[in-house]
Amino acid sequence: MENLKPSDVLPPIPAKRYFTIGEVSELCNVKPHVLRYWEQEFAQLKPIKRRGNRRYYQHQEVILIRRIRELLYDYGFTISGARNHLIHGLQGQVDGLSVQGGAPMEFSRPCSGGVDVTALREELKRIIALLEAK
């Protein structure tokens, strides 16, 4: 996935009521055809369609798109995994998932070139220890 900026450096969302697909594409650093595909995959994403089927996204939808992008691109979720995460809420944010009220676990973000296997191994060890403690 080339030319992807981390979610932390996305431009601020202007104080507007509606955004075109081109504006949302720039605000979220996602191509318009990807946005149209996500509309099919995520039931929560329903832009208003007017004049010639032109899409107009509201502010909360832009925030949702950024969240979907973060789950897919930054955390490596699959489409169905991100969909389930958004539908079920899965106790907290990805950065602080807790297991049945247990201590929050921290997730390291992958490098731009791949996954930090050592950090992943350590996270899995912590998860196993939490599960064995129950």
C-alpha cells in the first residue's frame, strides 16, 4: 500500500455539514473507489445521494471512514474483522482492548515495511499469561 500516511497526520476535518467523495478521499487518504467499496461492506456508512447519484458524506461518516481506515491499514484488520469490531464495539479501543475487565493490552503498530515480529511475540505471551490467569 503505497503513499499511505499514518492516521496521526491526516488533515483536520473542516467544519462543514457535507463533503463530496473527492473531499473525503483527500481527508482520509483513501481513493474514491475504495470509499464506494466500503459503503457496500460497512452498513453504518450510508452517504446521502443527490443529483445524479452524487455522494455527500456527513462529518460523523468522515470520522467513521477514518476509523475504518485505521483498523484496516494501521492495525491490519480484515474487512470482516473491522466490520465486527465496529458492530460489536469489542470493549474499548484497539489500543486498549481488555479481556473481561482485565488489564488493558497495548498493541504496537507495524512498521511501514512489515510487522515487528518480536513485539508481536511479546504481545502474544502477555495475552496467554492473561488467559491462563483467569
